Amino acid sequence: MKPINFFLVKPSPLTIFIIILIFSILGFYSLHYPNPSSFSQNTLHFQNLFLSSSSNSTLSTYLRALTVHPHLAGTKLAADTTTYVADHFRSHGLTTHTVDYNVLLSYPVYSSIAAHFSSGSVRHLLLTEPDRFDVVKPYHAYSPSGSVFARVVFVNYGRERDYHALEKLGVAVSGCIVVVRKGSGGGLGRGAVVEKAEEKGAIAVLIYNNDDGGDYTWREGFERGHVMRGGVGDPLSPGWAGVEGSERLGLEDSEVLKKFPKIPSLPLSFEVAETILSSLEGTSVPLEWRGTLGSKVRNVGPGPTMLNFTYQGENKMATIQNVFAVIKGSEEPDRYVLLGNHRDAWTYGAVDPSSGTAALLDIARRYSILLSSGWTPRRTIILCSWDAEEFGMIGSTEWVEQNLVNLGSKAVAYLNVDCAVQGPGFFVGSTPQLDSLVVEVTKKVKDPDTEGASVYKNWAAAGGDSNIQRLSRVDSDFAPFVQHAGVPSIDMYYGKEFPVYHTAFDSYDWMTQYGDPFFHRHAAVAGIWGLLALHLADDSILPFDYVPYANQLQFYMNILSSLLDQQTSLHPLNMSIQEFASAAKETNNESKKLRLQETSGHSVDIKNRALNDRLMLAEKGFLDADGLQGRQWFKHLVFGPPSDHESKLDFFPGIADSISRSTGMSERERLAAIQHEVWRVSRSIQRAASALRGEFT
């Protein structure tokens, strides 16, 4: 057959060049901007490749390397761990850099306790774990130095109601050393324990870890930790980053002094605490305390046992380092998905935090496999390894403060894992617009403890998404992202508690014997964590759903209504929640329409970008520039810690604070203070609704 000549006139060289150029452009477009259906298939391929690249033995290797030696922030061994993490990122071809901060850390110099018993005998108590000479001595960071000689009183968990129970029995703690137990029975954080004891007139505090279950296997362990008050970040640079040459407050500045206790404190092991408590006489232990106490604890004192207690510590400037690995986005490089875990540990830190660090290193390895297979994320992914978290989320907070403006406009979400594996059972906390994504992803990851089941199946059987926690706590690196910067966030882990927390027994051996012998749970956490990030980085429309947020706000309002009398009007709160719920439904409908248009081949990139910006920025609406009264660093009016550690509200922190503070006011002042905070929360919800709609009023 004679070929057809499409050119009636011989084409010029310029015409041929233009034709070739057009076909080249079309080829480039089809390669880099595939149609939506092929893009979805491609995305699914890389998600499956990520999940299939899991390696339990590799996770075990990482954890072993991370726990060879202790790595307390600000020490030489911590710097070695920094190098290990940075080198790992670089070895997988990831662009890696570190950021240094100069911050105030706290270390022990000397401590001793001598017990003077009524028999006249004196016993010098052991204040370290046996045969653990390479770890830091047990201490409370930022405790003041001091020496006291006084009688002992046992005050249970050290809560207000515990002191009240003692007062009813005629037991006073003023001028005494108080012994407090920590545990799952309702105890306070150690900083709150010391603050309350100081308020009650005690002159020193000893805190021991009680597992409340009678398993005393780890009774020789001392739980280290910090006692800085309300502290998030470097105490000398509150609200700004502690970089070299920056402004510093002085140690005697009133803003600094109010963060530190005025009385010394120290952790005790269960064994040492029992030696002291079993020697107490005086008033019998209140009946309501007895159920979970060891059999040897029968009386609360005071005395007759006297303790000669000395603690000497030093606060000094130290350099800490955050490590970052960056995978640049191909289409939206100015939108960032952040995965973070802290690297520093009180001792070996197999659980806290190296189980999370091992998972982060494994995600880096798996992402490098995806990159070598042709994947590039739509948005930029940053793997963040924080330093000095154990001293009050210092590394992450300094970085958030330094990058606040960019985070405010460019951060898609922050995904936090601290202790990846503490034991059995999956637990997760999130800002509510990410609830649906958590459910979707956990359905794709195999359950580590049940053959043939997904993580979601077992999690759902235990309550599932109805048990998703909210991020009002100040106990991990999500705090600055949520409560200061308003970045949508997730925090997750396996196992609720573990008996070797912050002790020298938090080692690789403990993990391989008790926590996760075959590293299946490590693999599950890494799978969920990395897959969440892939969705947030690659989905053309961000997988945010604000309807659960509206439902959560309504739930909170119902609880608040049951606590407040009818003189406080919740009408403005109710109206703003209804407005937010309406905006959430509208946004969901818009997302569905854009996905349908995308599936049918229509170009919706600009519309997607506009919608995604609104989905990202809505969380910022809950921030208030003035922050919480007396605690201006905390900006979020829905999620944040109440100033009263025993408050019944773990949401609406401004309202919770106004209720706590109102006890010394007149009725008129009390109602006005609470009503004002209700209005503030209402306005924040309206701002979030406006951000979702993306329109001016």
C-alpha cells in the first residue's frame, strides 16, 4: 500500500522543530502529570511497596545500635547518637542537615539520703540501680539544690484530695519531707506533685514509681525526669529560639524563677521507698488508699523516721542538635509533612525514645527504596529527630518557635511517635480532622499480635476511633506543634505503660524479652506512621475531614454544660459550633466534587490547591494571639493543658482556668471571667469556620 503523505508541501526545518517540541511537551506532561486514574494506581503501587519493604530484623539492628550506651541530652554520647542518625539518613541518599541550639539543661552533682529510725539505727539508702554505673544518677532536672533533715509523711499520689484526706485525720505536712507514689491510679506529673507539695508547706519531695499491680520485678528502678513547671522549651528563651547570639533571660529573672520549684526533690526506687514507708508510724493509711499499696505500708506518719536528705545539682548551658532529612516534593515543594521523634534518653532509652527512633530510621530506609523505584512525593516530607525532649520538649519547641511563620502557612501536618512500643495494644491521639485518615490507614497494616487481622480490627474491638485521644497533654513533641503553632497532628504508640519508664532497665534486653521480642509491633508502628505520611504527601486533596472535629466540639460543649450553672450562657459556643459543622459539611461536599472531576480527567490543580490551603489553615483558627491568661505561650483554645492539674476539663483550657481561678472571686466576677472565656472559644471556632470556607464576611 502506498504510504500517505500528510505534508502537501515539504515542511520547513522550523515546522519540524515545532512539531517535535509539541510532542516532547505532551510526552513530558503525560509522564509527570498522568491522568488521575493512573496517578491513583501509581500511588497505590508505592504504598504497597512501602508496606512490603518492612523488616523486623532491620528494626532490631537499629534499636541495638541506638541503645549500646546511654545518650542524655547535652553529653558526648548524645552527640555520638546524633551522628549515627544523621549518617543513616545520608547513607540512604536523603538530604540531611542539623540545627543547633544553646539551651539551659540540668544535671546532678551529688545526692544522698540517710534514714534515722526510731530504734536509733541509721541506714544510708542506695540511690542508683545496681551494676548500672554508666548511666546518670537518678535525679529530677531543674530541682533546686538543698539539704534537709525532717520527719516523713506519706501523701499517696500527692493530689489535693490526698492532702485533704490527711488534714481530716489531723496530719500536717508542713516542715516535713513528703513521699509520693506515681502510677496509673490517678497520679499527677512529677512537676505538679512538687508544686502541690511546696504549696502545702513540705520542704522536700521524694517520688517513687508504683505500678499499682503488685509486679515488683523492676522495684530497683529509679524514674528520672524533669520538674520544670508548665515548661515547654528552653526556660531562658521563652517564645523565641535559643540560637547562638540570641537574647537570653537571666537565671534570676522572674519569668525563669517561676518555672523552677523552690524545694528539692528526688526519685526513689520502689525498694527504697518501701524501706522508708514501712518504718512510719502515727496515723493509719486512709482506707481509700489501701487497695493498691504494698502490704508493708500501714501508716502515713509523720515519722518517727527522720531523713537526712541532700541534693546538689547544676543548671548549665549546653548545645543540643536537631537532625532533619528532607525529601523534596515534586509539585508542591512548599507544603510540608513532618514526622518527628525525639532522640535523647535518660538512660539507654530502648522504649523511650529509641523504639520510635528505630521506626523513623526504618521509614527513611523504606522511603529510599521508593525513591529508587521512581517515586517522588507531591509535597515535601521532613523526617525530624529532636533533641532534649526529656527536659521539656526543648529541641522541638525551639525549632517551632524559630519557624513559626512558615509552619503557620506551609505545614500540612505533624506526625509524632515518641515511645513506639511499650507493650501490647494500639493507642493514638490526634486533632480530629485526621481521625478518618487514622482509621483508613490502620485498615491497611497487619496487626502485630493477631494473624490475619488488621491493626484496625483489634483496635476497633477495644473501642477504636471512639477512644482516639486528644492532644491537650504536654508530654511529647506534638505539644509545640498543636498548642503553639496550630498544626494538625497525630501521636501514636503501642502499649499504654511500661514498668522500666525512665530507669536504667529501659534497655535492649528488656525490649527483646518483654516489650516486643520479634519486633512485630515496631514494624506495625513504622507502617502506620509512614503510610499516614504518604497519604498526606501524595493525595491530591488532603485527607482531612472536619465533621469529626465539629462532633468533638459538640461533645465538649455538652460536658461543659453539665459542669456550669445556667447563669453562664453557652449560646455563643453553640452557635459557633453549628457554624463550624456547616462549614465542615460544605468542605466535605466540595472535596467529593473535586475528586469526581479529577477522576473524569478534568484539570483541578488550582482548585485543589485552594481547598487544601483552607483544610490546612483551619486549625490555626483555634489559636488566640494573646494565649491563655498567665500562660501566653499556649495559644490553642480547644486543646491545651489546664493550669489546675486536677481540673475536670482536659479541653477548652482557658475555660478550665477561669473555673479554677474563680474560687476566690465574687459571684459576679466569677461569672464574668467564665463567660469571657466562653466568648473567646466561640470566636476561635468561628475563625476556624471562616478559614474552612475561605471567604471574607
